[in-house]
Amino acid sequence: MTSDPSHPVPSHLAEGPDGPRARMVDVGGKASTRRTAKARALLRFPSGVLTRLLAAGGPKGPVQEVARTAGILAAKRTGDLIPLCHPLALDFVDVSFRALDEERLEVAAEARTDGRTGVEMEALTAASVAALTVYDMAKALDKGIVIEELALVSKTGGKSGDWSR
């Protein structure tokens, strides 16, 4: 790959004998800093389903506690799930739930670490797996539940600095 300032080489590609190949970025020389990230997933429920779910729990048990645990465990396994992510020693992961109205549930996730690379993927993984778990635990009530959105909300730390949606 030739160096062309107008077309920078992607950080996760290296030149191999047969052309570009994927690689894990070497973060060994980077300074360890406080890193945080927040992400959210949004679920939309058919009329009446979310109210029933929050009032009585789901047919498989306590939806929020199982989904929270699934999200936290998923964040801890992000390096195993996303091929070029670094495995991180997370200091903190939290998953919370908030009904936005009678049809929408927000799943919020936060991850923190002191490290050489960010925790955006850990927060996104926590939010997405928690949302998938809500779907799994509530699908017996109605299979029309939709996960509408997955987004990074904010991140702090690192060379690129702070960012917020």
C-alpha cells in the first residue's frame, strides 16, 4: 500500500503478500488514559406489550435483570465477538432500561476502563445484546417487537478526545 495523504491507509489493514489483509492495531505505544463510552438501543413494541412486560415480567422471567446481566457479560466478551477488537479489562459496565412511552423501551449501556484503546465497542455490544435478550424474553408475548436503533451516545478519552451525539 502506498502512502497517499488524500487516501490514508485504514488502520486495520496491512500490506500482505497477496494484497491488503486485516490486522489488529498495535496500541502498545499509546498512553493509558481514562476511557468511557455510552450507547443505546431502542426497542419498539406492539401496542400494549411493553406495558404488560414491565408490569408482570415476561414469560421467561425477570426481563430487565436477565437482559442487564446478558449485556454486562457481552461487554466483557467483546474482544471475542468482534474480530479486531482488543480484549479490555473493564472497570465498570452498566445496563439500564427506560420506557420512553407505551411502545418504546430504551436500553442504555455504559462502559469504563483505564486503557490504551476505547470502550465504544463494549458499550455498543452491551446495549445490543441486552436489547436482543429483551426480544428473546418477550417474543412469546408478540414477535412484532423491533430493535429500531443502536447508537453510540458519547465517548471520552483517547487521542480523538471526547465525542457526543
